[in-house]
Amino acid sequence: MAKPKIATAWLAGCAGCHMSFLDIDEAIIEVAKLVEITASPITDFKEFPAVDVGIVEGAVNTTDNVEVVHKLRHACKILMAWGDCACFGGIPTMRNMFDKNELLRRAFVETESTAKGRIPSSDELPRLLDQCKPVHNVVKVDCFVPGCPPSAKAIHYALVELLNGRIPVLPAEMMKFD
């Protein structure tokens, strides 16, 4: 039987969720024997092949994030959101308290260390969305692993549940970082 295929993506966030995945320590060797990871932030593939499980961390903050999460959702049977940014919007959504144009002006023109600043504009740069959003506000998410970041134990539990054919529902004791 073929190994289940997994693809992961990192949107607007800090990579802490992928670091927690690496923190499952030696269990990662067992996971690697059971699955094929086809795409991840370190592979930098621009397209997702068809996979059984898509995993996303980070909030949806730019036009590029929207495109990536739609491609991943289309490519996977089950989409899992890792971390508070993907599940709830997290810290990136703090910018929603301000007008997008005010944020850009402050960041690129008005900062104390900026000399002759201008807001970057290029067809190669993704556009900032008016509001930053959790992933489920953009595409259907099948399961959630909250936390900032989720513990390695919670990520491992969720992966094992999926490998056993179950949609993971985290026990209450895993809903916090130890």
C-alpha cells in the first residue's frame, strides 16, 4: 500500500508550528517511514501535487497566501490547520485594528529609521489584504490543532490520528503548551 502523502505550507506566521513538528524528536523518524512529505516550506515547490493531507500554518494576509491556501485545499483530501494563526488569525490579525494604507505608510514611509521611504510596489510583490484572516475564512478546514505554537505532543497526536483514519480532536489536556 502506498504511503499517505502530506504537503505543508507556511503563510503569515513565525514557523513555530513547523518547529514544533520537528520537536517530536525521534518520533519524526517513525512518521517519515509512514508518510511521504511531498512539499513543505523548505522545499519551496510552487505547486502542490495531489496529497492525502494538507497542513497549513499561519494566517491569510496577502494575495499570495490566498493563492497558496486555495492550491493546497484543491490538492488535498483533508486540510489541517496548525497553530493559532491558522486556526484563529493569531498575532497577524492585530493589524486588523488599523487601516491597511495607514499600516503601509507607517511601516515604509514614517518610521524613525526611514530615509526617503516609499511603499513598495511591484507586480512581483503580493498585495496585502484589507484584513488578515484565519484559514477557515478562506477555505474549508477539516481539523484544527491550536496553540502558539501547538505542542509537539499535540502535532504528533493529530498526525497519528490521521494515519489511523480518524479526524483528530485534541483532548483538553493538549490544548495548552507545557
